[in-house]
Amino acid sequence: MTQPDDHTLLRRAIALAAAARDGGDPPFGSLLAGPDGTVLAEEHNTTLTDDDITAHPELKLARWAARELDAATAAATTLYTSCRPCAMCEAVILRAGLGRVVFALSDEQLLAIRPGTGLPPVPQEGPALFDEVRAVVEGYYH
């Protein structure tokens, strides 16, 4: 459950989303805060200005945290973001070891405002060649 301090930081993420929109990018913004609420880093979406479909603010902050923070510090952070992270960002947030995510818009709320992406689903097939890939992967993770 969110608290008033969460709302203050979430409002800053929303302001970053507005700045992204004002700059010609999709309206998404995020910040990473330490356990005491200190803002460690801020980002907004730059997918259009950077011509990079992965330039989501959540992903950029998770990558920053993975480079700049030790595991214990990363686990004590909260990512505040204007919209629930997409699957790509969620995976990177998990790998970066961030402790918590607080978002303003849910997937359902975003889709009600912006229905669909217009992109068809990409067919996926597999698994296949288990024994061959197993030989490469097995033993890597301890």
C-alpha cells in the first residue's frame, strides 16, 4: 500500500513523464529512490529522440542501478514510475535487484487511454534442441 511519501515521489515521476511528452517523446517518467526517499537518479522516455525502442526510463534506471549500486543498496531502492513497467523493463528490474516498484497507471488504465499498440504478436516456437542447448548452459549457474 502506498504512503504519502510515495505519492510525492510518484508525482515527480509524473512530472518527468510530462517533460518527456514536452520534448517529443512518449509520456513516461521514472525515478529511483533510496530507502530514505533520497532520489538517486531520474529518467524519462527517450525512445523517439534517441531512436532507440528500448530507451524506457525504467530500463535505463535499472541498468544504472546494476552498474552503480551494490546488491544490498539496489535491494533497498524503490522505483517510482508513471506507468506499470512493461515486460522488458520488468525483466531488467528483476535482474538489477531493485527492491520495490510503485507506479501510477496500471496496464488496464493505460490501455483504456491508449488502446493497443497496433503491432501484431510475434509468433514464437519452442522449446527445441534441448540437449544441445543444455550442454552450453548447464553448469554456468551455480
